[in-house]
Amino acid sequence: MAGAAEPEARPSSVEERWILARIEATRAEFEADLAAFDFAHAVQRLYHLTFDDFCDWYLESIKPRLEEEDVRATAFAALERLLKLLHPVMPHVTEEIWTNLPDRESRLIVAPWPESQTEYSADLHALDEAQTAARLYRRSGVRIEIGGDSLRIFEAVVRPSDDGQGDVEAERGRLRKEIERSEKMLANEKFVANAAPEVVEGERQKLEQYRAELDALG
């Protein structure tokens, strides 16, 4: 069985650099939310980072390599940073997890806040292709052609049961309708002016996602 490793960021794969970039980006956004007393969005960011990024994509993709010491060391380092971010909103749970990690010299409540770590920022969107492929497959059964790290990560996280038997033309039609609907909403000046800023931004993100998925289908 693999032994414990000292927490240290020693990433050797794209998904490891990606999660460190995602944690750093969320740290900066979280601090801005707190400064603006925007606690709702602060918690939403942490939820997405924890369950979607860290648990769903990062941990699932590194499972086949957990025997490697560098992988475990990086995972511990990433977990430490994540727990520090979560501690202000989940103090008891994070403290309990922290104290059960190897070689804890102090409690989490007195641990230093994560410093800026921007050296991995170039990989912030490194999993976009794999995630687009995952959304399409999970929703419609359609598989798009991807390769390299994107394919490896897609298969590790999604575990597809077939080669993709979904209806490509039906999915293209659905996406075109969603794009048309979203474009009309964002072209509506009353909607943009009167809707809550997060609703407008959410619609813009949806439109960007729909376009990326349609492009991926060819």
C-alpha cells in the first residue's frame, strides 16, 4: 500500500497543474467575495471547487497514479489549500479532516492563509476539452473525437460504457435552439438591464458553453 507523502506541489500531469490553478483562481475570487460581503457567491465558488473540480475531475483522474509519491504529495498539498479555503465557512468539518492528516503540527484555525500561487495559471482551462466531451456524452450519449490527455482524463472520470451511440444530429439541433434562445435573451436590453447580474452572467456562460459544444460536434 502506498505510504504517506509530505505535502508538496510537485505536479507532473495536466490535471495536477489544472487543480492547483483552479484552487488559486478560486482563492482570489473568494477573497474578493468576502471583501464585498458577498457570502452567497463565496460559498457557491467553494462548493463548485470542492465537488466538481477537486472530487469529480481531479481525484478521479489521478486515481490510477496514486502509487506515485509525487502524485500523493501534490494531492496532499492541494487538499491542504482547499481545506484552508473551506475553513471560514465549514470550521468544524475542516478542522476534523485536518487533524486526521499525517504530521499535523498545529490546528487548522491557526494555519496561515494560502499565499498566491500563480505558476500554474496557464493550465486553468486545460480540462475544457475533456469537460465538453463529458457534458455531451452524459447528456446525449454522443462521443466526440478527442485524444491525448483529454481522452485519458475523460475516460478516467466519465468511464463511458460504449463508443457513443447518441444522435449527433438531434444534439446539434438542440444546441442550435439553445444558442438561439440564449442570444435572444442577451440581445434583450430589458433583460440585461433588469435581471440580477449573476443571472445575466450565468446566461452568458451558458451561451459560451453551448457554442463550445456545437463546435466540438463539428
